[in-house]
Amino acid sequence: MIELLNKENQPFQTIDYLNAPLTVDQVTELVKMLGGEPLALIRQKEEAFTPYKGKELTDKEWIEVIVKHPILLQRPIVIKEGVAVVGRPIEKVYELMNR
């Protein structure tokens, strides 16, 4: 992803969310920018997700799960002008850059 952004001369910031976890407010904002639900941000195949599998939680509760277990956050996430996409497949990033 970094190579793509450099190649396209797109400025970017890398956030080490595992060592400096996001806050509830930051995750809430990400969800808004993605235009979806918090569950869409969660890597459901991660071992840390196992205790939550099959549970019906509120959006706020899912956000708290992401904050508590940052390893569950989908990545990479690319944000441009207040809109975010999960960077897979790569075509989503191209669409965002060409907006």
C-alpha cells in the first residue's frame, strides 16, 4: 500500500495502532467515514475474535471490542477527504484516489 501511495504521489500518514491503540472516538469516526457498521472493520478470522463469534452486540459494543483488541482492526485503511476504505481489494484504493 505504501508503494502505491508513493507511486501515485499521495501524501499519507501511517498509524501504529497496535502500539498506540485508537480511542473509542477515533474508531467511531472511522466507522462513519467507511459508511458502514463496526463489524465490517473487524477481522473475524483472528483468534481474538473467537469469544465474540456469534454474539449480537450493539455498534457501540463492537467499537469497544476494536479498542480493546486492536489486532482485530481491518487493515490497511485509507482515508481521503473524510472518506475511508479498507484497502482490499486494491481497486477500492484506486477508486478513492480518483474521486
